[in-house]
Amino acid sequence: MSGRSDRSTVSYDESEAADDSSPSEETGSSGPASRTHPPLLDDETILVDERPTWWAWAGHLALAVVFVLGGLAIATQEAAFGLLGVVAGLAVAGYAWYRRNRVRYLVTDRRIVVVAGFSARTTTEAWIEDVNGLETKTTAFSRNRGYGTVTVSRVFSTGSFGRKGLRLRGLPAFERATETIRRRKSALANEGGDGR
């Protein structure tokens, strides 16, 4: 356990300190360079770099298709109502696109990071060495499509983690990500708990 106790989960707004330089080039990171990456530590490597899967938005996208097709069908009789249906469908699809593309999940060799937002970004992170619990949640639908929700907790709880953890919702290949976190936690513990 580190000496950072209450500071192992940090949330800050990067809108003022946004830097267009490529963190990947400067730190030796194996992940692709992107403006959505938080500042990386010296020699920090990105192990998992994902966005929520489109399957997590399947309900929204199906509703958008129903609105668009219904609008097109109605447009043959009443153009104004048909246009309203198409616009509603496009709005629902746009909402799903926005919600999916504004979030990025990163697991580095030292931290778990959630970056949210486009112009004003919020980064929430947890140090892997401070992780005491992992919870994975899937439904039959999500399990068959290979995604789930991973909750990372600093405090061990026998019940539900509730709001005490960092949630990675709709994470593709969630089993690979949790295995990566477990391996890094174990490696940091074997190094004496301070891998920096």
C-alpha cells in the first residue's frame, strides 16, 4: 500500500492544461498518440486503451433506426411528421455517438485512467498499487458480445462496491483488462509496492 492513502483517486480538469504534444513519443508508451490521453509519467506504458463498445449502445441505436424508418414510412403520407421522426432518430443516434466517443479507458503499467469529454476533459485515475478490489459485471447479452463493466475499488467490500470505485462501463475485452490489472498489481507488490 502506498503512502498516498486519500489521494490514490485523482480527478482534474485538463481543459486549461491541454497539450497537443504527443505523450506517446516522449514517454515510450506503446499506445497510439491521442489528445484524449492524460499526461503520462516517465517511462509509463499504456497496456489497455479502449472506448466503450458500440454494443453498450445497442438499445439507443435500435431506437434510432425505428425512428428513422418510421419517419421515412410516415413521410410518404405526411412529410412534416416523417421529417420529425427522421430528426428524432438522428438525435438519438447522435446522443449514442457522443456518449460513446467522449470516454476513453486506459490501463497503464501504474494507473487506471478514465478520460471523459471533448473540449473540457475530466480525467479520473486510480493507482494500481492501491487497488484492493475488482468487480466485473455482465449480462448474458454483454457476455456473448465480449464486454462488461469493471469496477476498481480501493476499499475492500464484501457487498456491492457501490459508488466507492472507478467504473469502466461497456469495456470491450473486459476479461483481458482485469487480468492486466491483476498482473500489474501482483508485479508491483513483488517489486515492493512502489513501481515508480
